[in-house]
Amino acid sequence: MLHGRETWPVRKENEVALQRAETRMVRWMCGVKLKDRFPSTELTERLDVDDTALVLQQNRLQWYGHVLRKDDNWVKKYMEYEVKGPRPRERSKRTWREVVEKDCQACKLNKEDAMD
């Protein structure tokens, strides 16, 4: 479900939609219906499933470290490229780089930590 999600900026509504889908799948795997009024937290603990937002953050940071370790990588060159001019109206407000920087701040990491 999360394949390739580390390369695009996830909005809050996307995270909520992924969380809801995961909750439905966990309930389906456990054979529990909403009418049973069983807490989702107990079901995720029973299956030992990590939180979707945490997994997304880990995948983004892992991809970011992979990109930074490559020396002559075209992805690294374009990651640091700044587009001049205003953003179109359809464009998302946040960029992938902003999301990764926020993840790095939350985990108290910097660029040098990616080299480990």
C-alpha cells in the first residue's frame, strides 16, 4: 500500500486516507466489524502493525539518505534545483524537500547523519 510513497509530498488528507484504509484492512484481517465496537489500537497491537505515518516518515528518510550518499546522481542534482517564478494554482503547497526537512527536525537528524 505504501510502495513509492517516499518520493512524493504527502498531505494530511492523504495520511488520513491511508490510515483509514489500513484500519479497514486490519479489521478485515482480524474478522472484526465496526458493529463489534472493538478498539483499533488493540487490533494493531495484536497484529504488530506500525503506524502508517511513522512508516511513511521512515521510508522518506531512508530514501533521502540514499539520495545524499550517491555522488553523481541526477536525483540529487534535481533535488537541490530551485524553480524560479510563482507556483501554479494546482500545485501542492508543500514540496518533498520541505516534508523531509520537517521529518529530519522531528527525529533530530541532519545531512551528516545520512552518511552513516
